[in-house]
Amino acid sequence: KAGVTQTPRYLIKTRGQQVTLSCSPISGHRSVSWYQQTPGQGLQFLFEYFSETQRNKGNFPGRFSGRQFSNSRSEMNVSTLELGDSALYLCASSLEGRLAKNIQYFGAGTRLSVL
Amino acid sequence: QKEVEQDPGPLSVPEGAIVSLNCTYSNSAFQYFMWYRQYSRKGPELLMYTYSSGNKEDGRFTAQVDKSSKYISLFIRDSQPSDSATYLCAMTANAGKSTFGDGTTLTVKP
């Protein structure tokens, strides 16, 4: 079974631009969560989507947005990029079910560098 | 104060040593506890998860949860150089949103 797939693996952008990252969850997983990982702040939760609806949201500005498609694939968008947005962006998916929904499987991430 | 505090490390041990990795937490609503391993330039890989207080063993790895003390641990027996990585504890109270520790970097020297 294929794991969580994130594309692209690396991105270089300049300040002010916008970027879209893509995530394909494990087959059968309908919940997709996004995290930002930086050396200073660690792993921080951005948002979670389930059945094309945002179910949870972290404490990030509105420049960070996402969506989920009917096939459970998800995209994350960051507008008006800032230098501080440079990070590894991780996508995680999970099954539904009392225990399973808490167990997340991660992709390899997209490393974004903002110049 | 962070909801999850993890022993910062770094930790360096000789091959074959027993390793203890620890996290404390403050949110009583956390119900599920996970340990992830992350190699450089890779995403976190799920190692183990537990729900209740007690021990759970999987090969050389043992996860321990003490809800009364709000303390979790991961023990690695007979550590190998291939265990060298950053270990992250994670906890959930609300499905789909995990709160992570900052990670402990482990180096196992041959």
C-alpha cells in the first residue's frame, strides 16, 4: 500500500509570492492534517480536513489555507509568503474510528524556502 | 508553558545501551500517546501508540504511560546505530490534531 505522498519535495519562492502544496493520503484514509516543522518551533498543527470540510484549525494566520477534494487528496496554500514561512510542511492521514483517527501517518514533507 | 515538554537531548550512547526518552504533559484531556522517529530530511515515522496507562512492548521498543503523573517514556533496548534519529512524542485529545514535543536527537555510536 502506498504511503502518504507529498509534492513537490522542494520549493524555492520569494517573499510576496504564493505557493500550493499537494498531499495524497494513504488509500482509504479520509482525514488529512497539515503541520509546519521548523527548528525553532517544532511541529505545529495547521489544520485538518475530513470529507472535504475543515474539522480542526491551528493558530496560523489566514494566509494559510487548505482544501480537500472528494478523493481525499488535499492542497495547502500559503499566500503573500514571508521569510518566516520557510519550513518543512508535513501532511498526515488517518482512518476514522475511535482509536484509528488518532493515529496519523506522515508523508516525507515539502521543504519550502522563502528568499 | 508548552502543553508537551520533551527532554531536549541530544543523547549519545554506545551501541547496545538502553535508551530512555521522556515527555511530560499538562493537558489532562490527552488520551492517545504516540512516539515517532524522524530521520534527517524525512517525515516522522510512527513507532508506537498507546491509549491507557501501562506498558506496551514491540520488539526492542517499550512505551510507558503514567496518566496520573502525566508522564510518558519510550525505552529502546540493545540500541543500534540505525536507531540514530530524532524521536518525537505526540499526544491527541481531539482527533486529527496531535500536539508534539520538540524532539530528542539520539546518536548510537558503534
